[in-house]
Amino acid sequence: MLYSLARPLLFSLAPERAHELTLSLLKSTHKMGLMRQAVAKKPITCMGIEFPNPVGLAAGLDKNGAYIDALADLGFGFIEIGTITPRPQTGNPHPRLFRLPKAKAIINRMGFNNEGVDKLIENVKSARFKGILGINIGKNADTPVENAVDDYLICLEKVYNHASYVTVNISSPNTKNLRSLQSGDALTDLLKTLKERQLQLADEFLHYVPLVLKVAPDLEQEDIHFIANQLIQFKIDGLIVTNTTLSRDGVEGLPDANEAGGLSGAPVFEKSTKCLAEFSKILKDQIPLIGVGGILSGQDAVAKREVGATLVQVYSGLIYTGPKLVPECINAL
């Protein structure tokens, strides 16, 4: 109810300003105890972790982990923060976030704007949240792509002991050449190196933190087969399908539709779900799948599960549907 009252005001503001204001309001309602949503307990085990329910928050909404406790009030079974980079960076120039309300879509070219991994860890340490926390890691924009593994190693080593699982983001379209890491020797070298370090860290800290890969929906069939085989070869613990798309199918002719960046929301649902289904056919339950992309209803969440997802994540759907989306998806699943 609070969101339905606030939404007209928020949609009258510039999207990035509205994003910041929404998080501030959420933090205030958390402090006053006004936002906690009662959700059904639907425990599910995935990657060796017991999740209280299968509906999570996708990375990108809380890049620095500054709103973990407030977001937990919405009833998520898990929260993923980031994408974080080794060093702070401002991201791409403004404007870089665009709403397409008629299509229930968003285009962003944020560019991994964040305060750096050390600040994120400070925020995680100060949070009271004791639930399942994923930390999404990336590379700095000025790090040459051939040296990207160094940035991922820095982040993995620093967040390892603070995360329930770690997501390797190589699928954002808003960092130059990042998606090239999804193919060929670049992917092989990245996964091999990160897997080796993950196992070393597990020995050092005496506990195992799953490693998850996040991929784009704009993959050809041969790319999907290659990635799936690499995941099996290096025993990666999970796969998030998918990030935003470069396609503009479903938004043609709308204001801001031609803005550069990744498209999310309702128009990506079909493309993302098809990609999820393709990975599911190849992996055959060998690696658990997390479905994300265009979930705006409980029915959408069920559709992801029906093609192979064990867990789902939401983000853009929250902007258009509000916090009620979380219990709706939990109950539907």
C-alpha cells in the first residue's frame, strides 16, 4: 500500500533519483518497523545452502550493500548485492537509467558504479541480516579485459568470508568488452583460475562458499553449449540466467527505446526464459539454475521454474509491481 501511494511521485522523478529516494524511504520504514512483509516459509536447498524461500533480489539494486536490512523486510529468501569492483568507480555519465512504462521495461547503462569492495564489506559487517547473502563481483572499467581475472580474484578473496555465495558477473553490456569473457580461452582461464582460488579459500577459512556465473540472454546456441560444458568441467556451483539484453524487441518506437544499455523488465522475459530452458536441457540438473529476467508476476516465476530454475530473482518487476511481487512469487512457487 505504501508503494502504491508513493509510485506516482517516484515515477515523476528522474529514474536514478527515484531509485535513491526509494531506498532511503525503505530504510526509514525499516527503522520504524513499518515495512516487514509476512511471507510463507518455503525452504529449498540449492548449492548446499538451505534458502528460506526460492525468491531472491537480483544484483544491481543495492550495489554497495548499504540497504541489506531494509531489503530483508520485503521477505526475500536471499539477497544479492553488487556488482562490486576492486576500486570505487563512478560508472558511466548521466543520464544512464531510463524507464519505458508502456512496456514495463528499464534500460540502464550504469557501468558498475560502486564504492569499491572494501566499502561493501564494511556495510555487510554492519548489517544485522543473517540470511542468505550473495555478492556479485566484476572488474573495474579501466582494467584491460586481458587482465580481468586479476580484478575478479581480488574481489573473490575479499568477499569470500562475508558471502553465502559469490556471483561472477561477465555479462553486463555496460563495461567495454566484458561480455567477451563469456567465450573461448578467456572463459576457460577465468573459471579455472577462480575455481582453484575458491578451493584454496575453502581450505583457509574451513568452509565452502559456492561460486556462481551470471550470463547474458544474447547467446547463440553454440555459446550456450560451450558455457555449459565449461561449468561442468570446472564444477561451478550455479548459473544465473540472465542479465539484461541488447535486443530492443518489444520496445520499438517507445520513448528512450534507442538509448544504449541493457534492457530489463517484461520485454526480456521470453528471451531470458528461452535461454534458461536451453541451459537446462544441456546441464540436466548437474548445476542448479537461478532464473531472472522479466519476472513481474507469480506466474512468471512459475514459468522460470517449469523450464529448470531452482531459484528465481527479481529486480525490474519491483519497480513496476512493488514489494507485493515477493510474496506473490513465493506463494505461486
